[in-house]
Amino acid sequence: MSKKLISIVVPAYNEAECLSALHEQIKDALDKEKYLWELIIVNDGSSDGTREIIEQLAKEDARVRGLHFARNFGHQYALLAGMEDARGDAVITIDADLQQPPRYIIDLIRKWKEGFQVVHGVRLDHPEISLFKRTTSRWFYRVFSFLSRVPIEPGMLDFRLMDRQVVNAVLSISESDFFLRGITTWIGFRQAKVEFQSDLRSAGETKYTTGKMISFALKGITSFSTFPLRLATYLGCLVILFSFGYGVYVALNHFLWANPQPGYTLTILLISFLMGVQFLLIGLLGEYVARIHVEVKRRPRYFVAAKTENKSKNDDVITDNEVTYMDQRRIRSSSFKENN
């Protein structure tokens, strides 16, 4: 029986300073345990030397491959592209900045060998991570879990292992707004978690600004739940009940107790409040309409401009996994065409 192949997918956007160290740490962890592995680095339209570093790593190590996007399509689509290109019996996704230490990959694999098909890495925050980032991260996962009814634990990032069956199931989902954290929880199968102590970024700067984090959160919530729209209905009912109750109160004051209620200030405040609520709900509705607009166009989710691959591949990497991978890609492709 041939060894099982582990595919490691790394999205990289301007991460030239981190990739060599990442490759070295992955190699140290997996070669020590004598695992068969491949590393797929997806260059998400980087403007630094990321492509050159990938090409150099592939030249030195035949287990390294690179995909180069035509432009920056985003972190989630880089993960998707790497998963589609992966040949392994299990696929591990991990960020390039080394905040998710590669040494914990071994723990994910051990859980997989116990029979779990999805193994989530759950981050324990580094003491030097800012209070703002820790707080906003926790609240996002709580709000997301409440609105979508898909439980995601705080600290559950895109560091996870997925069995080949799970990967095929994820790749069969063709929606444009690809949110891997939600999909891997929603999709089911046997799931487990491994807690890990995060490190600080080894080099460079974070690519997730506050604006990008907010956009990412909105995309995740609106992709997985229509509950916010239902909340708008509930809010409308509450406002109607409040208005009816206050109207009864004003009428009783005026006709029974001869106590007219001018209420100019209160009237202005209520009108301003209700206008704000209306604009908020229109904006929320607009988010869902925008999602429909994107889905209807059915544009490709990314374009790969070039691939980096060492043609003198190791025989160890090819094995039966290559044939299995190609068969699965053919089956997924024909299945998608039949359903459309």
C-alpha cells in the first residue's frame, strides 16, 4: 500500500520575506515524520518578489509548486485554487506569515489518522496581539454563529486539514462568494479541533486592514444566512407596536386627561431614528442584491496566469495519487456540466 500524500496549500500575497522560512519549517516537520507531501503556493497577484521566491523553491525542491494569479483575487480564492490543484489524500491550508506554526501540522495529521475528516486549527492568541483585534475577532465569530446557525469557534481560522472526500465536496460548491471557514463547518463529516499557540508575524505587514476585515465579515454573514433580513421584519413589527402604543398613550392624555402632548423634540428624534433604521435596512438589502448580482453573472472566480513546477518531479510524489487526482477532477468537471 502506497503512502498517503499530504497537500499543503498556502495563499501568498506579498509574502516574499516569509516563504523560505515557511518551506523550511514545513520540510523539517514533515520529513522528520517521513510523510509524503507537496507544497502548493498560490501567488495572489503579489507585487513584491513572491513569484521569484516560489520559482527558486520549486527549483530546489520538486515537491513545491506555484500558481500565479493574473491579479489579486483574494485570500479565499487563493485557497480554492490551491485545493483544486492539490493531489493529496488530505489537504492542509495554512497562511504564509507563520502565525500558524507549521509544527502543528503533525497534530492535524494525527487527528486525521484517528478517523476525523475535518480537523480545525483553533488559535490561542499570542499575548502581544492587540486587544482590539482579539475582541473584534471573538465578536465576529459569535455574531456569525448566531446569524448563520453555523457554529464557528473563535480562533477557528483557515488552518485546517480536510480529507479528500471533504475536499471534493467543497469543490462541488460553485457559489461565487467562497467562505471556506463557514463551508467546512456547514458541510458536515467527522470534525475535530486542535488548539495551537499562535506566533507573531515573522516578517512584513498584515494584509487584512480594518476595512478588509469588515468586508470579509459582511461577505461571510450574507453568504451563509438570510436571518438579517428576517431581523428587519421583526424590527418593523416592534416599531409598529411601539407606534401604536405611543399613539394610544397620546390619545388618552389628550381626550381623557386634557393634557395635550406637543412632543416636538420626541417627534424629531423618532423620525430621525426611523430614517436611520430604514437606510440601514436598505443597505442590508443591497448587500443581498449585490450577492445575487455576482452569482447571476457566473464569472470565473479567479484566473491563473502561470504555473511554476519542477518538471523533474520525484517519483515519490507521483505514485497512484496523481491518477486518483486526475480521475477526481474529471468526475467533478463532468458532474458540474451535467448540473448546469
